[in-house]
Amino acid sequence: MTKQILVAEFLRAQAAWRLARADGAPVRAARCAAALLDAAAYAAALREDDEDLAALARGGCFRGSVFDPGARGITIARSWQFGDPPHAGPRDLLTTLAVVAGRRVGVLGTHSGALLRARRQAGMMSG
């Protein structure tokens, strides 16, 4: 399986998780799930040499036939577009996961470091 498909499968699973837990906020849960499904389709169409896929690989997110962005990455995916107002698109989600993976292993690429700083300034990420 390709890295693109592994990421897409992960994102589809997180969309299903979010829909199963729509209690009290069905519109927000549906928006989150739709954004995750959109990101899954986007990820499936990425080129093999995509910079975020490479960063996720450097971060140790691909283990055999499983994509695992770690606990923080799972939390980010499960809350993607859940808040008000929605805050970003599919590329932003992949880049955010890559940044988190890089922080986990101490490897940040040039674009990832710049994005992390921008997100911190915008109040979109803590830490």
C-alpha cells in the first residue's frame, strides 16, 4: 500500500469515529467528518514525493501497513474543523500532522517550522 492510501484510510477512520460520537453537536461532527473525508480524498491523490508525506515518514508515522501519527496527531485529526469557525483545508491538516510528527522526533523541515510558527501566532496550536 502507498503512503497516500495509508493516510487516506487513517483519515476515513477518524471521520467514522467522529460521526459515531456526534452527541450534542451533530452539525459540528458532520462538518468535521466531511473535512476529514475531503482530506482523505486529497491525501489519496498526492504525489509520492509530496513534502508532507516525506515529513510524516521522517516522523516515523508509517509502520508497515499502518499510518500512525501518534496520540497528538489522532487528537488533531479528530477535532479537525470541529470548532467554530472552521479553520483550514486538507493541505493544512496534512502539514499540521507532519509538524507534530517532526516535533515528536525532533525533525522539522523548513516549511514545517514556518507553518508551526504561523499557527502559533494565529492561536491554532499550543506548545
